[in-house]
Amino acid sequence: MANSIETLVQDYGWIHTAIGLIGNAAFFAGSILFLPRFEPLKTWGVWLFIVGAGLMLVGSAGNLMVKVYEARHKRAQG
């Protein structure tokens, strides 16, 4: 399992940034739906906030894993 996580972090580190960007976009869209003009869509705004925040959290955690892995790899080589 650890090896598969290392592969995910090493080979697909960019995906964490993409997940974070999708989360940011969802959060932004949710913010717009809180404007008075979009009052009937307020529930969608809440859900976009929740999903966006979750995706941003996953993206940031993934980026942290990439940095930790790179630091360990650099220390092991040097």
C-alpha cells in the first residue's frame, strides 16, 4: 500500500492541484449563488460550498504529501 501511495504522489502529484482548483471553482460558484438575485438557488450554493471546501482540503493534503515525499527523497539522496 505504501508503494502505491508513493507512486500516486510521485507520478500524479499534479492531480492534487487540479482537485484544489476544481474545489476553488465550486466554492466561487457557491459564493455567487448566495447573491440576492439567486435566492432560489441558495441550497445549491451551500452544497457547492461544502463540496468545494472538501475538494480544497483534499487538494491541499495531497500537495502536503507531495512536499513531504520530495523532502524525504531529497534527504535520502543527500
